[in-house]
Amino acid sequence: MVYRIPKRFFDLISPLYDFLIRDDPTKKIIDALKLTGRERVLEIGAGTGRSIASIISLAQRVWLLDPSQPMLQQAIQKFPNAQPVLAYAENLPFEEGFYFDRIIAVDSLHHWDNQLEGLKEIERVLEPTHGFSIIVEFDPSRILGHYIKSMEKFFRMGSTFFTPVEMRTLHRKANLHIIRQAYLDEGTYLTMAKKK
Ligand SMILES: C[S@@+](CC[C@H](N)C(=O)[O-])C[C@H]1O[C@@H](n2cnc3c(N)ncnc32)[C@H](O)[C@@H]1O
């Protein structure tokens, strides 16, 4: 399956991305990730590596997946030990039986072309017994999420945002079982899920 190649917006802003967006949202999910140093972690939509910075040393090995080569290039310069993967969430290039203990997508899912296909792919490559995923997204029904949705619409980024309820429905359709959902701040929430 071929999706829009590549997301030109991120190709173009990649040199400015770290300057424009400075916070580290992953700090807010470190506890939830329960890393012991033995986990294989996949970040989908890793971009420049902003959201992996605080957890890279806590995992056994990290895969950084993104369809934007210029974004991924920056991530790899910062984290040369991570495994770069130039690909889309909707078509993960991992064979059957190749599993990840943790899969995260931070500020990324709303950019995917097909969120259900992406979640189905997460379900496919998630370790069956103790593996889980964490999706961090903006809630469009809250002020911050509504603002980000409006900005991205203005820039014609083609984003699709989901409320926590809609996100649960999407996960269920992908055969993922929700473990927990919680707000990280006034407009950002996480959804933790595992295989059924
Ligand atoms: C706002 S950035 C977030 C990057 C990083 N997670 C962070 O928090 O800084 C969104 C990223 O999603 C990537 N992306 C867009 N479409 C995607 C898709 N279909 N599959 C995976 N990643 C995608 C973009 O290339 C971009 O790097």
C-alpha cells in the first residue's frame, strides 16, 4: 500500500522543528512506560527524536520510525544507537513474529493518513503477553486541542483529531484492549492499550 510520500510539511520544517517545539512530552509518560532496561521500544512518528530523548537510555533498544527522511536524519544524528525506519504507521515493515514490548506515538497519530490501519499495525507487532502501546494525542473538545486542530486546519495539514471516546472506539476496532486513559495536561491525553 502506498501513502502520501513524504509529508512535505515535516520535510520543510525539519530544520526548525526543535527550535519551535521545545518541551519534552515523553517525560509525562515515563512512569506509565514501566521500563526496566530490557524492552524493545518502537516510536511511530518519531520525527527529530524529541519525544524519545528522555527514554532512550531506559530501554534495551529503540526503533525510530517516520516517513520524513529529513526529520529522521536529525533523530539519528542525536541518537546513533537507535534503529531508523523510514516508513508509515499504516504499513510497518516488520515481519510476523517480530514484536515490540512498548510502542509509542506522541503527537503523531493525528497526522497519519489512516489511523485505524496504523492501530491495526500496532496490534500486529505488539508483544502478546506483556507488550503495550501508548498513544499521546490532543483532545479536540478541549481548548488546547481545539486550538491545535484549528492551526493545523489553517495550514491544511490534513490532520484528524479524536476525542478520548472516539480513540477508544478506534482502538476497539483495531482489536486493542484499553488499559488506561488519562489526561497529561489540560488538553493532552494518553491511551494505553494491549492485545486482546
Ligand atoms: C508533530 S511530529 C511529532 C514528532 C515527535 N513524535 C515529537 O513528539 O516531536 C509528527 C510526525 O509524524 C510523522 N508522520 C506523518 N505521517 C505519518 C504516518 N503516516 N506514519 C508515521 N508517522 C507519520 C511526521 O513525519 C512527523 O515527523
